[in-house]
Amino acid sequence: MDAYKTAIRNKVIELARKLKIDASDLKDDDVIPEMGYLDSASIIALILWYEEHFGFELDLGEITVDSFGTVNAMAAFAQSRLNAGQ
Amino acid sequence: MVSGVFTPRLNANEDALTLRRINVSIGQKVALGDLLCEVETTKSLVTVEADREGYVLALEAGLGATVGVGSVILWIGDSMDERVPVAPEAPAAAPKADMRQATLKAMALIREHDVDMDAIPFTGDRIGVADVQKYLESRPSPPTTSRPAATASLIAPSGVRARRSSLTPFQKTMVRNVSWQYREACATYVERVYNHLEWRKYADSFARQHRLMMDPMLALMSHALVRAAVEMPLVNATIDGDDLVTYETVNLGFTVEHENLLYLVVVRDADALDPLEFVRALNSLQMKAFKGTLRPEETVGGTIALTSLAKRGVSRHVPILPPGTAMIVSHAAPLPIRSMEPDFVPCFLGATYDHRLLHGSQAAQVLGRIASPPD
């Protein structure tokens, strides 16, 4: 789980850096869309990376703040999907 | 397999025809027998139909162009991934001793300036561009005020090292779109200032209410444009020859930029969607554009459009009208100035509109309906 969180956090920081924004102080329970680190295009890029990294596709209805809004939520969602697939 | 649709010979004396109407666009799926275009001789107007099913990959000629008999008008392929071949030259027609002949470019110039062909002196076996230009310069009357041909100023300078290659399908679409506005529509621009903060607060509240990950502001502004088009049908229309074509549904085109390519994704039947459904439909198309999985029909058929360069920090821009539309709204970044009014962050909202259909006051009314979020 910690590895998931690290990978997700690093990706958010990398995408923010492309927008010339320093997101290195991102906390795992910060609500990403409300922090102003990423614009819409970067959030799409984050979701596409997430699908590729964890190896499953998402329905648009699944992409909500509750399941993807924070590093913690994204990691937990990946964990549950991967467990369900095993 | 890619195959060309060729210009038919309609009578023995005419080696070139004029493309009077194009009924398809790049990316459109066609079936056997579908009407593709109409070509005209001096005596008749004839329709050209698809001789197979497939996707329109490229158009080799624009509306009003003079096309040689036997030359390719457009290409059809099994899928949008197929490569368009270089168009073969039209077979040369044997000149007739008692009939004046002109090259295709010369013919285009003759038609553009409405010149009597018989009055042009020429050397060689046919009238060339230089002959027409020389004749035009020697004419006592001033030249007509018709628009110059789109290609007239696009001659590459000689003596400059250059590489020549075919336009990609994306570039061809761009050329076609810009040319349509230049040749057909009477594009005019109007803009107004609105309060960015008001929309920002509304969109943030909407996102919180529906637990959205992606900022819905532009989608919600687009939905407001859809509602305006429902209330003002002339905004959701175009002119085709002598006909007014009023669309019965609103298909909202929205530009998505990814890897330096601009896609115009189209939310079909947008007038039947509530704001949340519309936001989700547009987000889905944006995701597909990023994944490269857009289907051809998801990028054509827009009847009105919205585009934004806010991400690029642009504070105002004048967009090009997509073919067959009467209006495209431009959104931009907030201005880096302070307003005298507290809580007012000024931002330009612009619209390019077809002045053949709408006047400035009507275009301004549409902007007025988008300038503030719904109550």
C-alpha cells in the first residue's frame, strides 16, 4: 500500500511540475482537485497513468472525489480492485 | 483499402468541372450510394455518389474549386488509419483545334475574375496563368473585388532550401476548416467581459455537489451555450446555397488539445442532456482524445462550438468557424488586472459568428446568456 501511495504522490508532483507548480508538500489526505496543483488535462493524464500503472480500466462513473480525490483514496481503490481481481 | 472518387466526364467538350457542393466531411462514414458531392459543368449539375462504403479520409478539392476530369475529388478507406496516396494527375485531354484550352490554374483565375476566355491572347497550345495575369494587368477597367484564390499567396519562395511533403489528414482538416470560413462564411467577431469569479464559484460548487474530479467550468459554460442555441435556433444553423439549414438537435463541438494536436470532439444531442449528463459526456470524449480512441463520428457533426485557450494563458482569441456552423465561442484566461469592483475578476468571452445568419446584437445576446452561470 505504501508503494502505491509513493507512486501516486510522485506522479501528482511530476504532473504539477510540468505546470510549473511545486506540489512537493502534497499530503496523502489532501483533496487533489481542491489543492490547485493540477488542471483538468493533468487530472486526465493522472487517471490514464493510473489505469496503465495498475493495469485496469475505469468507468467514468468511478472517477469521483471519493475514490480518487486523495492519494489515500487512489491507493485504497487500486488495492481493492487488484484484490478483487485475484 | 483506399480508393479515390474521380471527377466524371460529363460532356466531350469540358475537361474541368466546378465542385458546387460537398456533402461529406473528413472522418465521416459513408455507405454505398451516399451522396458525396455535386459537380457542375457549364450546362449541368451532377451528383457523385459513393461506389463503396468506408470513411472519408481526405478531400482533394475545396468548395468552388475547378477540378480536372479524371482527377481525384476525395479518398475513401476502410478505416481512418489508412494512408492517403498522392493524387494521380488527371489524364491529359487532347486539345481541339477549334477550341480554346486553358490550364486548370488559368481556368480558376479566369472564373475568379469573370474574364471572357476568348479575349485572352496566348502563345503555345493553351492559355496559362501568365497569359491570364498579363491580360488582367492590361485591362483598362479596375480588377474585381472578389476574394483572391486561397492558394495565390502560398507560393513557396524560390531559392530557399525546403522539403515538400503531403499534408497529414489533420492538417488537411485544418486547411479545409479555415478555407470554408474564408470562402463561404462571413466571419465576424464580438466579445464582452464577464466575471470569471462568478463562474468559478458556481463550477466549484457544482463539482463538490457531484463529487467530480475534473473541473466542470468549461463544460458548464458549453452547456449554457447549448441552452442559448435552443432558445435562439438561428445560432444553431447554417447557410447552404440559397437554403437556410436549421439543425434540429444541438451538437456541441469542443476543442481538446493533446500533444500539440487540436481535436474538435462533438457531444451529440447535447440539448437532451442535463448539466451533469453533459459534463460526463464531454469528460468521456476528453479522455478518449487523450487515449487516442476517439471514433470518427465523435469528431464530426458539430452544429455550434466552444474553444478555450485559457490553459495557454491567452487573454483573448478569435477562433475559426467550424464548417457548417454559425458560431464558435472563445473562452480565455482571466485578465491580469484588478477591477474597481470587489469580487470581479474580468475575463473576455468572444464569439466568431457567420454574419450571413446573425448580426452583432444576436451574437452579443448569446454571449450574454453564457456570461453568468445559471441561477
